[in-house]
Amino acid sequence: MSNKRSIFEDVATDKPAETAPKGGLIDAGKTGARRAIAAWLLVLFALVAAMIIVGGLTRLTDSGLSITEWKPVTGAIPPMSEAVWQEEFAKYKEIPEYQIQNKGMSLSEFKVIYWWEWGHRQLGRIVGLVWALGFFYFLLRRQIPKGWTGRLVLVGALGGLQGAIGWWMVSSGLSGRMLDVASYRLATHLGLAFVILALLAWFAWQLQRSEMELFQARRGQEKRLVTLATMLLVLAFVQILSGALVAGIDAGRGYIDWPMMNGEFLPSESFDYEPFWSNFFENPALVQFNHRLLGYITLLVTLYLWYSSRSSAIVATRRAFVWVLAAVLAQMVLGIITVLNAAPWQWAILHQLGAIIVIVSVLHARFSALYPKAQTLR
């Protein structure tokens, strides 16, 4: 029979007690260098935003077809001699844009548009290099958080696809009767750029907070605001694609009054093209009308979303939706000024910058509603 043990007996041992993982079970796995990776993604975000702006300037200066070959690696080296410049100029002289629109252009004038396109492509190479250096640095150091490798690879893959689509777009203007690139391909190219931009921002915001913070914050999400913000995000994206169609056929320069269009609400020539469906993509009258109409719808949805956000108990969330309203209003004003001035490059590029701000502000508002920040009662 064992001896009875005293209730006052010291039961301490030299064996240390097991402690729970810091941050709980959710953060028990590999957390990685979240902040550092977020900073790297924000650098990529800035570069992609610059790509969109430079791409817009390349289009507005009619420079996009000045380089008639796709050389992802060797194309990084610009012409280094007069003979090479003459070779590049000779290739440009063979395409419809030169023969119909720029015949008689001097070599010095060609160099201006060449440098715009070369700069755009070079910036794309820099984006790819920054992604590759960052990704493999964190990968080899085993600092990528658990579950994030695939997402970071996705960003790089989309960047590579964007380069291929860029050439697919340029090639549409190198033969046949087209003076510019196909507007459909331009819309695809621009649309993918905004998808990449949105992913970079979203991933960076997520990585700036721990998995535990995100998990706890999501339990307090404001589902109605998240749904409305998602709807506005899709609408804004469609509006950007519509703007690409406007830019692709220079529809912004044909109707320079507002709120009417050549004195009509809906121009009478809006459905003159055959087949009927082509009017929605190729008829300057209907393309610009649809862009304006989508703008009005976007503003109305934004106003409703802002009004709905006023009931949020989270100050940061309410403030995020105020910024959305401000961005959309500013973008609409910029659009009207651009039209009234027949879309000069200065106003047109500001309007494109405004599109970036609108998308990012809507995305941030959605993030704020999905992962609301904790706040004190004060």
C-alpha cells in the first residue's frame, strides 16, 4: 500500500513546463519575414503603377509601334551606333503607321518615339528582375510564410504573361491596315496590369498584419460593406476596360461637349456599324457614350456605398469609404475636363492616374471592411 502524500508536498520538478506557441495555434506555423516581403511587394506595386503611367504616355505619344520586334533579353540594349539606328528606322518604315500616318518622319523624330517604347519595355524588365531577385532571396532563406509561395509565384507568372500580351498587342498594329494596336488587345493589356496591381496591394496589406490579427479581424467583418465594395470594385474595373476601348480608337476626341454629345444625349450615329455588336467596341460614338454612362453608374453606386458606410462603428473603415467617394468624384471631374479639352496628353494621363487611385481606394475600403482594425472605446 502506498504512503499517503501530504497536500503540502512540493511537487515542483526540474523539468520546464511546456509553453503554448507564441501567438496561439494559428501563428504556430512558419510566419516568415512578413514585413520585409510586404515592403518588397509595395516596391513592385510602385513599379507596376509607373508601368501603367509610362504605358499610357507611350500610347498618347504614338510610340508603341516604334520597336517592331520582341527581344525580351537582347532588346534591353538600345541602338548604340548610327548604323543600328538606321536599321531600326528602316524596320519602322515598313509598317502601316509610318506609311500612312508618319511618312517623311526624320530619324531624330523616330528616336523620340523609340525611346518612349524602349523605356516602357525596359521598365517591364526591371519589374521582372525585382520580382525574381526578391522571390528567390526570400525562398532560399526560407523566409516565405507558410501558404504564401504560390501567391508570390502567381504574381511573377502574371507579370510574364503581361509581357507576352504586350507583344501580342503591339503585333496587331504591325501589319494589315491598322494604324494603331487593336483596342481589344489594349484593353486586355491594361486590364491585366490592374489585376497585378490589385494583387500586389492586397497581398502587401495582408502581410503587414499577422495571421492571428487577420483571423481575429475577419470575425468582425462588415459583410454588407464587403459585398458592396466588391460590386464597386468590379464596376470600376469594367469602367477601366471601357476607358481602354475609348483610348484605343481615340473616341475621347470626337465628342468634346458635356453633358451632351454633339448636342445629343445619345449620338444618332451610335449604331451605324455592321455587324451590330461591333458598335459597342468600335463605334466612337457608342464607346464614349457607354464610358460616360458607366461613369454615372459608378458615381451613384459610390454614393450609396459611402452612405451605407456611415453606420460603421470603425472610424478607419468610415474614413476609407470617404476616400473612395473623393477619388471617384475627382476622377469624374478629370474625365469631363479631358473630354472638354479633346483629350490632350496632360489631362489624359492624369485621368489614367486617377483610375489607379480609384481602384486602390476601393480595394483598400474593401480590405478595411473585411479586416477592420481594432479601436479603443475612446
